[in-house]
Amino acid sequence: MKQQPLLEDLQSRIAFQEDALDKMSAEMAKQGAEIARLTQIIKILHQQVKQFAPDLISAPEDDVPPPHY
């Protein structure tokens, strides 16, 4: 195989991999922002539950396992 076609093939593969990497990086950035947004929503909901229905929230040590355990 001549050097030129091999070089062109490698350049083509690298370009494809760079494009795929850019797309994955952008998607990861979107997912990170979405995780941060959802985390904030969970915190707000938790505060609302604590405020309006504190009896619904129990500490893990307060949960007694059922007798069949």
C-alpha cells in the first residue's frame, strides 16, 4: 500500500474520531447541566416536604425492619 492512501485513511479516521469526541463532550456538558438542575429541584422538593409534611420524612435509623428480617 502506498503511503499517500494510508495517510489519507488515517486523516479521515482521526477527523471522524474528533467529530465523535466533540459530540460526546457536548452531550456530557448538557447532561451535567441537567443533573445540576434536577439536583436543585430535588432539594427544593425536599425542603417543601419538610415544611408542609414533616411527619413524612424519617431518619434511616428510625426505620425498623419488618419482623420477618
